[in-house]
Amino acid sequence: MDTRHLLPSEYDILLDGDAGFGLTPLKAHLRDCEECRAELAERRELLAVLEELPHHSPAPYFADRVMKRVHVFEPWHVTLRDSLLALIPTSGPARAIAAVAAGMVTIVVTLLGVIAFTHPESAIFAAEVALDRGRTSLLAVVSDGIRTLLGDGAMAALATAGPRGALLAMGTFMVSVVLAVLLLRSLAAASRRHRP
């Protein structure tokens, strides 16, 4: 006589009514084991109750909401490949234009590299000029932004305060932005908690 009880998969075979060579020993075990017969009866009752439950379809976009919360690991090389493929145009003429543009950029970068390698003093001079013009353009954009946002008085105050005053003003501005963001997040969290 078999002393072990039925496994969950064997109960499933009996409940499904599958016909096969493994069904006969299971039925023989049920004749001899009161505990397994009771367990099978409980499982039949549960199955009957589950079958009587109404079938509901999920809410719209349920699968999308669930999948947004699922974190799928994607290797870095797959992410890089997908990012590069997203940059390639889909139409034929656009691909041809992109190929020509990529070829021209490659040629220009190669020529600049050759010039920088053969004439390093010219490359250093060009880099200094580019940095100086970039710094001048950045300062012009920042001063125009300050003048637009805060007015000419704020610009004059920053000019008289010097670099330390500008850093202090920028630090105060950044702290106020961080505090505003934290306050907005706490308000949003509070409103979500009170939502039914």
C-alpha cells in the first residue's frame, strides 16, 4: 500500500478528468485514503464555487497600468542598439539624407582631427577662441534671462555685488526651487491620500 498522500498535480489530474494510464493508481489510492478523499471533495467544492463566480473583464488599460509597474531588465547593449535604431529615419529619402549628413560629419571630424594632430598650436588657438566665445555667449544669455525675469535693477545689483553676490543669489534661488518642489510633492501626496 502506498503511504504517501496525493500531490497537488495529482489532484488536478483527478479534477480535470484526464484519462490516462496514471489515473488508475490515483483512484486506487483514493479508495484506501480517507484524508485524500476529503481533500479531493474540498477541492471539488472550491472549483464549483469558482465556476459560479461572475466573469468580469478587466478595466480599460489595466494591462498597460500593470506593465508600467513591471521593471524589465534590459542589457545595456540592447538599450544602445534600440536608441541608435530610433535615430535612423524610416523612409528611404530620409535615410539617404541622413547617410549623407553622417558622412559629411565624419569627414569634417576626421579633417579637424588631422589638423589638430599635425598643427597642435592651431588647435589650441581654435579651442581657446571657441571657449572664449562660448563663455561670452553664455554670459549674454544668462544676463538677458536675469534682465527679462527680474528687471534691470536686479542686473545692476548683481553687477555691483560681483561674483560672490551672484553665487549667493544663485544659491538662494536654487534653495527656493528645491523647497518649492518639495512642497508641491508633499501637497500632491496629501491629495492622493485623501482621494477615495
